[in-house]
Amino acid sequence: MLPKIDRRSFLSVGALTATVPGFLSQTGRLFADGPKSHAHEERVLVVVQLAGGNDGLNTLVPFRDDAYYKARPKIAIDKAKSLKIADEFALHPEAGDLRKLFDAGQLGIVPNVGYPNPNRSHFRSMEIWETATPEKDARTGWVGRYFDAECRDNASPMLGLQLGEKPAMTFSHVKNRAVTLTNPSLFRWDTGPVGKSMDQLNSVRPTENGQLDFLQRSGNDMLTMSRKIQEALKETKTATEYAPFNFSQSLRLVAQMIAADVPTRVYYVSLGGFDTHATQAGRHAALLQELSQGLGSFIADLKAMGHLDRTLVMTFSEFGRRVAENEQQGTDHGTAGPMFLAGGKVNAGIHGARPNLTDLDEGDLKYQTDFRSVYATILKKWFNADAKQVLGGDYKTLPLFG
Amino acid sequence: MNAVVVWDASAASHLLSRVAFGGTAKQAAQFAVRTPENIVSMLIEEARAAPAPAKPAWVRDPWVNTERVYPETTPAERMENHRKAGERQTRERNELRCWWLDEMIRTPAPLREVMTLFWHGHFTTEAKRMFVAQPLYTQNVALRTHALGNFRELLEAVTLDAAMMMYLNLEDSNAKKPNENFARELLELFTVGIGNYGEKDIREVARALSGWTLDAPAGTAKRPTVADAGRSFCRDGLVPTFVKAKHDSGEKTIFGRTGRYGLRDVLEIVAAHPATAALVCGKLIAFFGVIDPKNKLRDRMAEAFIASDGDIARAMTVLLTSSEFYSDESRGTLIKSPVQLLVGTCRQLQLDVTATPSLAQLTAAMGQELFNPPDVKGWPGGRDWICAGTLAVRYHLPEALFDGREPDGFEPIATDRNFALPADDKARRELIARIRDFDRQRKAERKQDGFKVTFDPSKAFDGPIPEKPEALVDALLARTVAVALRRDTRATLIQAVAAAPAAERVAWACRLILTTPEYQLA
């Protein structure tokens, strides 16, 4: 079916493995032993999803704004306890490590990020952020499109790597280049005759059944990746201590993989539970402590291992919450919220003005920066990619990098 | 489309794989001599007539809150009560998962459990967001009772129910500032769906639903708790109770209609909305893996659903006797859910199994923890069941089922941080040590019963175990795989069986079948 080709052009069609099963995917296990990639020179993005709708106003507190305290008589963050980082902004008291990153010049914050005609459904709004396509029901994620447009000559079967159970739409693409995994200990297999037969049963033989072909590819990719992961985790030790919780430990794994030169460009980690409709103070404090300490450990670790300058962390949430608190000392679904960017090359500081709490749209913030401006900046300035092609439009870039 | 259904053993086997966790070749042959209409009405009748599973011993009636904080409760007592309640919750959640799994594995009316599972993914409640287990049980009972009944009645049963009221903050929502959480999900996910309501409708529905709380059964003597206690520490019971003073009795406008609506009016309005019929029928079609490219089947189902005032069984009858259900595109193309995979394996290989927490953890590790969907939208299903991690667990199933051994990595890498830790270093380390202890204890408790599974090779066949590897593999494939095989699959299996030690031949074949892409499909 394929003409004779040299290794170079062979690698360049490797990107098509997801749609051309057959011969190419069967070679998955050969790729795993191919020449060492130049992953260690490549830049990495770590996307952090704050699922459920993070209360931005209690995260990045507009502590000089009377309207804030008026709208939230019971749950506003105490001015005296909040951690001041700028003239008009303070961080939540549990975000001490984020303040340290800010002071060390490793944290940039974009306040009040959103998009036009905000949707207040978790699912639709999350889709909008992940597809970067608010206008229509898109099926591809913004990073999925970036991989397709810019990483065709990279043969890695795991350009995207997500820790979690539910594959994120950010990576979605007909030519899927991302894998999702829960616990790396799962990827050890029998090496005797049963294991060998299992490998054979999972080599790809195209059929008429699209679902069966999808499963064959998934099985083959999973077994290929198993070895990569085991090698990466065996060889690398992390340098700092992480808190013994899911999100922190997920970041620890990401740090290990970055340090082990796993051929992955974009990692995706989630912290869930931000849907704080009732008695939110305690839960929100726990979540922000986890976010803050997790990122604190992660950045320190990468710095110690010498990989911080090629790493960028970006947080996002599907929406912020309503400005006024509700009767159950919680907050309902709202609109815009802040994004955090952390790394060795980030322009520290606050890139935008504080939200106006007296000019609201039915009780919700009017956004100031379109999230696609942040994506465009990352695509252009961090990945040196064609942001217009990936995002399907021109968005103003922000001075997020030096 | 009114194309004729070709009804034969293969069609019957397809039906069994979708609605009954799979059947045997013998069962399919018995079905094939009757008509699909006749079989489907029999399955529905069976599901309706089957006795309810026995109530677990730990369920209390009335439920009593052991965590209430009274003026004289000391901080030490409060801590101790909280610790005990946490232990009780862990134990009861484990027992609950086993209770349902056992029912699914043993029931003579599998359609009822499959439908209950469908509704569990529709009217969701996440165990991780609940601090008591009992409401999850009562919700499950409600889902089973109405699984093939009337949608309006089902909707009311799950709305005026402690699990839903706690989960989506309907409990205590009051007129002053009604909580919108349940109102939003009611419209977006449970009934009419996105595009059929506005933000204003949500706010108005929330007003109409205000005034409900959870309380002790009427007439119970009450002892006042401290004034500032959170709901977990003052809740007197789990009985949905209307408090008129907290209800917004003013006029509301919902979908353009105005009235002094209350909770039951809202449920009436949304249940009767045509968009609800379309949404529910569309979800059933997707759940049962039917390809309906032009929504013609959905429209026929919705018509039957509306004509019968929301009779779920009527819609299901249309679905299961439709030409779409038996079309080539719909066969062998449904990715089994983790529960379907595990329960189906136990039933089809006739494993002698008692559900233990370790067994229940298998479906959790594959991405479907019973009573704990990922979010309020439930499990997305389809290709979302498969990612590297969950597929790896599927391929590790044989170790659990045939060796009784739990492979590494079946738990998340750590726990969630459920509360903020103190800043003081010593106090923080002590607390972390306590959390780790608790987590270890929780895991040990879950694992203490291990797996109680025995595999008897002779039960995997309708007749004697075939001598020849070819015949042995063919018989097993006929029973367990519903999809057309790839050319090499059979050959690889035969080769492996031929090379296996004599006593291990059936076990090796079963092991390997479980690790094929084909076996993941129904």
C-alpha cells in the first residue's frame, strides 16, 4: 500500500496513525525504541483545570472595593487576612505559595478573563473554554488543533498527556495525539506467553467496524506507552516534597515525566470541586491551598531539576461565580475569572485591571480579557505557532513573556 | 423507517448483550423461535414483576443523625462523633456498592438493573459529595421502582428525595435567595435540555422550588442543636418536608406561562414538555448503542412517550423492537460500560462470585464507580469509557477474576484535600499523618475481603469442555463475543490454547478473550 520510504518521511506520516490504523499503528512498538527525541529542548505547557467554576473574586480579592464586601457580607475574604500582592489585589489567605511565586517573579495573573455571551452551564462553558469556539458546537480542542497543525513531524504517540479519568476536550481531534491515564502503576504487564499473545491480539488489523478499530488502536497505543511510562518513572526522582493529595501528586508525576524527557508537549491536570453553591468558605480554602501548595512544590521541583525555563503552567476554570453571595453562604454560577500563569519565563505581575463590581450584567461580571487572547499568546510566544490558524481568528496577544 | 426486523438467534443474542448483560447461545436459540415483540414484552414484564432486592441490614428507618451538635456537646465528643460517622459512611458505601453489584450479577430480571443503571447516570448523585450513605440507597430504590414506570412519577421520586436535595442544594433553598443549582440541572440535564430554556426560567423555577428541607418524620420530638451548626450537624432526619414560610408563593413565569407555581407544578410542566421526551429518548438510544442518524427512531419513541403521558416502558418497547436497534450499524458497536463488562463476565462465564468491595473497585478503576459518577452529567459513555488508564484496568481484569489478586494502581494516586491544613508545621504534619492513617485504614477495609470469585471451567460451556483447541475457542467466543472478529483473533487464541498446560486451557482462553478489543464491544 505504501511506497518505500526513508525513515525521515516515515516519521512525518507517523502523525496519521490515529486515522490510518493498519500498517502504521502496528509499528507503534518499534517507534518506542526509535532514536531519542529532542524532548529535553522542547517547551512544555501544563494546563491546570479548576473544575466546577472557581470563585475568582475570593481567589484574587479586590480588597479595596467596597462593592465586593457589600455583595458578600458573609463570605468575603477578610481584608486583614488576605495576602496583598498589588495596589488593588490580594490573594486568598490560603494561597501563600502563590504569593511566594509572585514575589519570586514566577507568576503572572490575568484578571477577569471570559468571553462574549457567557454560558452558565458547567458543561457548555467548559466546552467553550476547551474548544475555544464559543460560537458553534465544535468537536475539536484547541490543543488538539495545535498538535494537528504544528506537530506533524513529531512521531510521539503521547504529545498530550492527561492525568485523570475523563479525557479532556482540550486534546480532542479526529487525529487524537493524547493519552489519559489514572495511575501509572497500572502499566505493567505479564512478560510470559500470555502477555505475548495479548500483544498479538492488540496489533492493529483494520476492519469495517469503526469502534473495533478505535479499540485496537487504543490497545496498541496503551501497550506501547506502558514501556515509556515505566522507563520514565524508574529513572527519575523528584527533588521536592509534595503534599499527599491527588492534585499535588499528579503534578509530581508530571514533573517526573518532564524531567525524564517523555515526548509530551502538553500536560493536563485537574483539580475539581469548585462548584461551591453552599457554605463555600471551608471547601474553597481547601481547594486554593491545594492549588497553591501543589504549584509551589511543582515550580520549586522543576527549578531544582533544571526544567523550569522550558515549562509553563496555565490555570483555567469554566466560569467565575456570581458577584453576590447566595442565602446558603455560597455562590451560584457566574462569568469571568482570573487565570494564573507560572514558570521560569513568565512576566510576573498582573496583566489587566480589576473587575468593575458596580457595572454588572444581571449580577455577573463583564469580562475584560478574552481567554483566546491568553491562548493566542501561549501559541505564538511560547510555542511559536500560528495562533490564527489554531484559533480561527486574530486575538490580541498579552505581554505574558519577557 | 418501517423496515422489517430480521429476527434470528444472532438478533436475539444482540438483544441479550444490550439489555441483559449478555446471554448464552442456548438462550438466544430459545428466543429466536418467538417474535421480538413477544420477547421484549416478556422482558419488561419480568422486570416489573421481579421482587425488590432485600433491604441491606445497615439501612435505618428512621435514619438518625449521630453528628448533631447540642449546646452541651464537648469538642472532644464532636470529634469522636465525626470520626465514627466517617467510619460508618465508608463502611455503608462499600456495602451499598456490593449490594447493587450482587443484585446485578444474580438477578433473573437483568433489564430492570440495566434500566436502573441508566437512570443512575441520568438522575445523578455523587457519593463523594455526600456525607451520609443512606440517601444513595433510597435514591437507588426509587430509580428501580420507577425504572420502567412513569417519567413524571420517577421525576418526583428523585426530586423529593434526600440524595438529590442534598446533592443539588434543594434542601433549605428559601424564598429570600433561592438556590439555583437544582433548577439549572433540572432544565439542562434532567428534562428539556440546553436550548429549550433561558436564564430567567432557571431563576423562576428556583423560586417555585423554594421552601423544601429535610427533617425528622412528622411528630418526632426535637432537641435544639447549637445555633450556628452547619446542616450536617443539625439535620434531624431525611424526610423531605415543605416549610411554607420559606416558600416563595408569588407568581412565576416559566416557559412563558405564569402562575403561583410550586414544586409539583414545575415537575408537571417540565415532564410534559416535548423537549423532555426527545431528550430522554435520545439518551436511551445512545445508552443502548443504537445508531439513529436522522433521529427517526427518537421521534417515534418520543411520540409513544408523549402519547402515554411518559410511560418509559412504551418508549423502550419502540426502541427494542425497532429496525434501527437490529441494523448492521447498531450491532457490535457499543463499547461496554465497566459495569456491563464486569457483570456480563460474571454472568456469562457463570463465575461463583460474592460481591466484595475489591470487586466493586474494579468498575471504579475502569471509570464507573457505582454511586459516584464523575459529575452531575453522569457518565458520558461511548469512546469516553476508553483511555489508556481505563483500558489498562480492563486488560488487568483476568488477574482479579481468575487469580483473585488485585493489580497495583486500582486506586487514585492519592486522596483529595477535603479541608485546609493548619499553617503550623507540627500541627500540619500530625494532621497529614492522621489523613494518611485514615486512608490506609479505608483501603485496608476495602481490601480485607479480597476477591470471592471461583472459576469453574466446565460452567463456561453449554456441553462438555471441547477437546480440540479450535472447538474450545469457538464455543467460548460464541458465548462471550458479540462482534464480528478480526481474522487473526481466532487464530491467535487457538495457538495460545494449543500451547497452554492442559489444566489451564480454558482459563488461558478466557484470560486472553478478556484482553481483546472485540470483548470490549456489545
